[in-house]
Amino acid sequence: MDDFQGRTAVITGGASGIGLATAQRLAEAGMNLVLADIEEPVLVTVVAEMRLSGASVIGVATDVADPGSVQALAAAAHERFGPVHVLLNNAGVGIGGPLLADDDQYYEKFNWTMGVNLMGVLHGIRSFVPAMLAHGEPAHVVNTASMAGLLPAPLGAYTVSKYAAVALSELLVQETAGTNVGVSVLCPFFVKTQINDSDRNLPEHLVSMEAPSAEQEIRSEVVKDLVAGGIEPSAVADKVHEAIVDGRFWILTHPGSEDHPRARAEQIASGTSPAPWEA
């Protein structure tokens, strides 16, 4: 797909980070934009700022874990701009922890993470792709996973959800083979986003009133430092744009990224246990 002018893109998690950077990149290419985000006040501000810069954009407050909310997003996009040509299933949260963590709310937090990072992608696929196939014009779906979707990063639910998002993408590209719809899966290493502050969107009943343990604080600081040292979201947005143009499935954003899944494939082929994860 290389003709973006006047076409429409829907981006979940569009009010910040990779989603916002990709929206800005696609706006430069002439696309209409539908930005979805659960943080409505931030979304309203971003939409207003983008309109001032000349973008054709609307914002729709959306909870991607709720299929009805995503269906409403699809209806709003069609009502305002008509057919959708690019879908970026990007909304995600970074809540995770060791599988054996001592946490009374572990299952609920695990399910919440899966609801956003996995079911959010599935809801986007089922709410938009049938209409993309039906309109027959060039279209493309990008699902945001992570390098943690290719490697066993010790991040609990986050890693599990991203592995699953990769699997969804691999299934979808097979189901849409030979059609007008292309598919990509985005697997970045660390990017300067707010992913480490995902607990700001935790449902109220999951917000802990207890101080974090020393181990939790150390883990949080390590991840925070890694994210702060990551690449800019705009660099990822450029890679996403290139992949849509080239019809490329895998989007690896960091130099040397391919070495890590290659090493994992060799471990699988040789029957050895996964090596300790390294950032």
C-alpha cells in the first residue's frame, strides 16, 4: 500500500507514544485519522493540537478490552470518513511480574493485561478487517507486539500477551493472503513511551494501597531506565510507515534485533531451554 492521500487510519492508543508518533507520520502522508484512547482528556488535547497543524482527525474514547467499545469506534470511523484503510492495534499496558509473585490480585492484573494487549488486538481485527476485505481497496493492519513477544522476557503477563499478539498476527496474515489486506506485526525493543506508567489506567479495584516491595521497586526502576534509554517513537513510526508501503510482515525497529529471535530459533531446534533474557 503506497497511496495514503485521503485514505483513513484508525490508531488505538493514539494519544501518546508509538500511536501518536505514527498518527503524525500518517498525517504527513495525507491520511485522515481516527485516534482511539482510554485517556479521554489527553486524547481531546492531542486531537485539538493535530487539527491546528492541519490534520484531518477525530478522537474516540475507547476501551479496547471491551468489544462493544471497539465496535463503536469502527462505527464512528466509518460515519466520519467512510472506509478504513490502515488499522494500528497499538493500545497496550506494561503491567506484569513473575509468575510466582506473591500478590493477592495477581490473576486480576494478569487478566487485565491480557484484556488490553491480546483481546484489544482481537477486537480490532474482528471489528475492522471484515469491512476492509469488503471494500476491496488497498488496506493494511499493524498489530503492536514487542520484542518480548519473540523472547521470554521476565515480565509475566506482558510477555504472555505479546507472544499471543504475534500469534494472532501470524494467523491473520495467513487468513488474508491473496486479498487486499496486508498485515504487519511490530516488535520493538525499548521505546521512550509511558509504558512503565501503565498502572495509571488500572481499574480502581486493582490499585494497591500498599507500598511496593523492595524487589518491585528495583524491577520498576530497571524497566524505567531501559525505557528512558530507548529509541524515539518517531523512529518506530517511520518503520511502521515503511512496512505498510513495502507490505512487510515483521517490523523490527532496533539494529541487531534479528539476532535475538535467530538465537531463540536455534535453541528451539536444538531442544535447549531458553537462555536468560538480556535487554
